[in-house]
Amino acid sequence: MSSAASLRPIVISGPSGTGKSTLLKRLFDEYPDTFGFSVSHTTRKPRPGEEDGKAYHFVSRDAFKELIDQNGFVEHAEFSKNLYGTSVKAIQDVAGQGRRCVLDIDSQGVKLIKANHAHLKPIYVFLSPPSLASLRTRLSGRGTESEDSLRSRLEASKGEIEYARTGAYDTVIVNDDLDKAYQKLKAVAVEDRLEADSKVPPMDEDPAELAANA
């Protein structure tokens, strides 16, 4: 590993369905001692088999809000009446193990890090679909989306893509071929090389129309 030994965190962002989980699993499998995920905090109750400190740091709502007040989170959000967040300490814990921390977060989280924790100096990577139509195909192929949920996901994806167009990310990887996308991710994560795809492809499709025709 070259300059990645500096342990600058890697923030990877992109719409649901672009292949983030697949690519990151491949990276962690190939480099089992190099990277680590930060363990997030949540106010939801543990599910069967989940261990505190491994799956999540399970905390009360008051404890979570206290950490917010202390500026202890690099990003946090609320989903289904539960709070979730990535703490500064969780990132430091990964670095303390001699591993490079990887954060898989949405554009809202990216904005929070940029606004409040720029001192972390992460590398920002945006994983883009080649088109909204291809993303629609991937999402509908899961067989778990209704037309309404598919439209919501595509609308959210378009928002993520529009934010990426502002130049918020250090590099863009267009996942139109999984093997090629992985080589580009590896070049960034292992070698600190940022020369991937320079721009997000144009995506002018209407999410509602795409969802209706899925």
C-alpha cells in the first residue's frame, strides 16, 4: 500500500442500486487487513444476533442527542423514527487498528462532513450508474419495489446525482462494468489514484415515467 498508509478515510456515496455493497465486499475480501468500516450508533433496539459494538453501538435517544450536542458525529440522520450516525471516535478507532476507514453514506452525510469535519480530509468517491434507466432495471430486478417506492428511490437518486455534478467529490466512478469499476475503486482506495471518470453521465430521464414503465 502506498500513500493510503496515511489512513485518510474514504467516503463512498451513490444511489441505492449502483453496486456499492458488491464493490466494497470485493475490496474487503481482497484486502482483509487494510480496510475497516466504522461502527455506527443507533437508537433502535438490537435485532436477534446483533452484538453491541459490532453491528452498531446501541444507545438511548438522550445519549445520541448528547453526542450531537458535543459535535461527536461526522454525520447523522433519522429513519423510521430511529437515529443513526457515524461518530468521530468510530473513525478514529478504525485508524487506531492501522486500517483505512471506509464510510458508505449518502449526499446529506457528505454535506455534513464537509461543513463540520473537514479536518478529517477524507477522499470523496461518487459511484454513479450509467443512466437512470439502468438504475431502474437494477432496482426493479430485486423484486422488492412497488411503483411508488421505485419512483421515490429514483427521485432520491436524481438528487444524489445532481449534487455530484457540483464537483463535491474527488472522483467519480461510473459502474457500467463491475470489473472495471472495481479496478477504479481499488486504484483510489489502495493507491490513492484519483484519475477515474471525470464526470457523472447526463441523466435527464423522468423518475416517475421510468417507475411507471418498470
